[in-house]
Amino acid sequence: MSNYGVLEGKAQAAAVAALQESLVEFVRISLDAKQLHWNVGGREFKPLHEQLDSLADSSRSWYDDVAERIVAVGGAADGSAPAVAGVDLPAVPAGPVPATEAIAHVVRVLAQVGALVRSRLEPLGESDLVSQDLLIGILAEVEKHLWMFRVQL
Ligand SMILES: [Fe+2]
């Protein structure tokens, strides 16, 4: 079936795969950010509580854009709980979380996801420059959040 000149064949499959992997990672970031937004404690509670909410907002917009790109190129986005549960990232600390531990977790996850997204950029450029451009823009924001958390360690 024609994909109206958007993407087809191997290029389509490769782009959808790279976007899908990024999609579930961004959902994981949003879940971890909210979990820590609620449970973080310590003297720096208020700014950290707000910073974590800003990360949650950013990551929601990242995964929404990525999911919509998947569908725009003819794929199907999977942001279901089982798909997100399969993401290989360190588990968010349970219960009340001291500020330093919360920051360290966010730094680990953002650094890991940032490196994964970066590693997808070149191969993705071979299949679809538009999807590559989308992930480049998101990566700049991931790295900006990473900076703003890591300087607090
Ligand atoms: Fe809130």
C-alpha cells in the first residue's frame, strides 16, 4: 500500500524502530520525573520539586512528538505499560527519596537516554532526515535538563 510518498520499505522500518526505542525511553523519563517530583525531600525541596515537574512536562512533549512522527511515517506507536516496562534503565528509587539520590537518578537516566538517542542519529539520517531532525531537537533539550541536574551534584 502506498504511504503517500512519506517513507516506505527498509527506511520506514528503520525510522520507526529508532523512534519507537526513543518513545518508550521518554515515557520512562516522564514517569520517573513525576515519581521523584512527589517523593523527593530535603532542604532544596521546592526548587527540585519544580525542576522535576518541568522535566516531566518536557518529556511528555518529547514522547508525544515522537509517537506522532511514528504514525506520520506509517508506523504504529507503542507507549503501552508493557512496552515501557521493557526499557533497560535503572529503577527509580522507591519511597521517600533524599534530594541527592533523586538528582543522581535523574542524571543517570538522562545521560543514558541521551547517549542512546545520540547513537541513533547517524543511522537514522540514512533513513529519514526529518525524524533525525526531530530527535536532534529533543536531544538538545535532554542535554540541557541533564546539565541543570548534574550541576547540583
Ligand atoms: Fe505536582
